Amino acid sequence: MVDKKRSASSRQHNDDSSSGIKKKIKVDPDADIKEEKKVLSKEKPDDSNKEEKDVIAEDKSPEKDLDETKSNNKKQNKKREGSQSEDDEKDVEHDEDAENDENVDDGNGNGDNEDDEDDDEDEAEEEEEEEEKKQISTFEFDGVKYTFRERPSVIEEREGKIEFRVVNNDNTKENLMVLTGLKNIFQKQLPKMPREYIARLVYDRSHLSMAVIRKPLTVVGGITYRPFSNREFAEIVFCAISSTEQVRGYGAHLMNHLKDYVRATSDVKYFLTYADNYAIGYFKKQGFTKEITLDKSVWMGYIKDYEGGTLMQCRMLPSRLRYLDSAKILLLQKAAIEKKVKMRSKSHVVRPGLQIFKSSKDVSLKPEDIPGLVESGWSEEMDKLSQKPKRGPHYNFMVSLLAELMNHPSAWPFATPVNKDEVGDYYDVIKEPMDLSTMESKLENDKYESFDQFLYDARLIFNNCRSYNAESTTYYKNANKLEKFLYNKIKENPEYASYLDR
């Protein structure tokens, strides 16, 4: 009986203990050693009574081991959870302390971020004040001191930070590096121009370039031009400044350098260039105009013609005037005019206020009775003119609308009057011609008393184009596109939408 019970219990013990060992492995790495000790102790019984006790003990041990394992697992899990929560609390406290430490001064004034930001702001303000002081230039003329503001580019050139260099393709390493820098800027700033075309002209030996170089050898911008000295004009082919450097006056200073250089080294008296819609404003500020006074036979066939561009001209001043000193010259001219005005007028005299209004508010006073008013040049006619509005009520809208029309991609055929030499029978067919430049001139001279008159001229452009050109032509299609654009712009303004139905 004992042997059967022992063998049965031994099998049950082996099965249950093996499952118990598997559970213990997860929580107790010494479970195998402990189990081996139990097995050894079971295999060495002292007597039969002990064997019976061992059998009974063995029958109970698997259940006991399972219970102990579960309880140990629970205890260890609780310990892990407790230690984990303590670690989390410590991490949170550590993060809070770190955040607090960031805003606590270390005693040397280096720990407070807010103070550092204030210091940075103060330093930036001081630098701005220093820059402004540098820009104020003073000179004396006829015993009078004059002050004017200089461009940052002028100051940088004076301090030796930048230079203006004339280069061409002479196969020298440094000049080729400068030309390559110019090519890259032109290609980036003029994305509509073919890259290969830009490279070909920049490296062309018949072209010259003036580059703005930040020392030691960083190209900031420049102008590429082709001189025709025997014809006394030069064509500006490319002109661009790097997009990150366009607020420091490099463009205007570069043009002044170019004019002084070309005038001193050649017989060139005129500049011609084709400007796109974005460059027209810049060239106007540099003395260029859309009115071409240079005879067409001089430049026709020599300069490159760009579709959609506007031809502009600049006639250079006599050589005794230096363009780089233009700011001083203009200031002196203004001072001379003011001096002449003071000699002929008393408008600069400051008179005391009228005391009559202190005693009574309801006082009728004629303008002629005000001391100094007549002497300053006042007249009744002038007073009436000053009270009359300078422009009509629709002027601002017409100006903005015409500007958008002129900048539209489809406006290039209608920018200027049709050339009679190129289209011989045009004026025989079209009895009432009109174009955008004529509309611009009429608008500037207050010829449009109403918006109806403005709209009539705009429609005249489109109707003339459709009357003369076939429906399949580019001109006809551009007229339709521009007309549609005009109508959409007018419809966006409810005040003017009703004009389209008239």
C-alpha cells in the first residue's frame, strides 16, 4: 500500500512540482536549487513511519508551493508598483526642481532667462542706435551745417566691408568666380529667364559686369551690361540683388557706381533696358523713363527685345555731377531754393498767435486782416483752389484698376499705341485707337471725370483688337482674357458693379 501510494504520490508530485517550478522561475531564480534539495530529502527516508509522513507531506507540498508562489508574486508586484510610483514621484519632483532652477538666479546674474532676454533686447537696441548714428552724415557749406541720412551700403563701403568691382570674362580665376556668383544670383532672382541664356550672356566677352562684393569674396548682387560706345549707349541686360540683401540700399548705390564708371571710361550717354513689371518702379527711382528720346535708328536691332518687357531709358547728367554725391547735391539744391524763397517771401517768418479770440469767441475776421497772411502769398483765388478736391471720387479706384491691368500677363499687346510703321493699315481700319499707356496719361491729367469714361476707353481697347485681328490670333485671345479680368475686378466692388450693365 505504501509503495502504491508512494508511486502515485510521486507521479502527482512530479507533475505538480514541475508546474510549480515553472511558476517559480518567473519570480525566483533559485527555484531549481530549492526543488533539487526537496527531491534529495525525499529520496533518503529513515524509516517506514517517516516515509508515511513524507508521503503525506509530499501530497500537501504542491498545493502549498502554489499558494506560496502566488503570495510571493503578489508581494513582489506590490513592491514593484510601490518602487515605480516612488520613482515617478521622484522624477516629477526632479523635473519641477529643474524648472524652478531655470528661473532662479545663481547669484552671478547668469541663471535668469528673462534677464538674459532683456539684456539681449537692450544690446539690440543699442546696436540699432549705433547704426542710426552712423547713417547721419554732416557737412558744412557756406558756413551752414547740413545733415542727411546715408544708405547702409554707403557706410559699409566706407568701412571696407563691401566693394564695387567691374569684371569680365578674361579667364582669370577670381573674375570667373565673381561672374559665377553673379550668374547664380541672376538665375535665382530671374526665374522666368532661361538659365542657359543667363549663363551665356554673363560669360560673354562683349559684356561687362559690375558686382557688389562683400569681402573677402561673396557676391551680393550686380549689373551685367553691354556697351555700344560708338553709338553712345549701353544696354543693361541683367540687374539683381540677392533676396537677403535687398533692404540695405545696394541697388541704388550700385546704379550710381555704374553711371559714374561708364561715364568716366566711355562715350556712353544713355542707358537702355527692358524692365518687367516688378522692376519698373526700381528703374524709375534711378532716373529711367518710359519715354524713349534716343533715336530709334541708333538702338533698333542692337539690343535684345523681350516679350512682355517695358523699354526704359536713362539719359546721364553732365560729367561735372557725380552720382555718388547725389544726396549732398540734392540737399544743397533744396537749401539754395529755400534761401531764394526767403529773399522773395516772408513765409518763413513766425508770428505770434491772434489775441482777439481770448476776449471773444464769436468774432468775424477777414483773412486779409490776419498779419502776415497776404505777405506770405495768400490770395482769394488760391484759397478757392485749395478747397477744391484735387482728384475725383473715382480716381483711387481707377488708378489701382489700371495698375492691375498693366501688370496682367495678357496686357503686353495693349501697353503702347500700335506702331504705324509695323502695321501700316491699322489706323485705316481703327478710327478710334486706344491703349493702356494713353489711359494712364489721361488718368494722370484728370481727363476722366467719371468712371464711365474710364470704362469706355478700356472696352475700346478690347473691341479694337477683336475688330482688327482674327479670332484664332494671340491678340484676340489676350483681349478676351484681359477683358474678363477687368470685369471680375469691377464685380468685386459692389459700388462699381452696376457700371457693367450700362
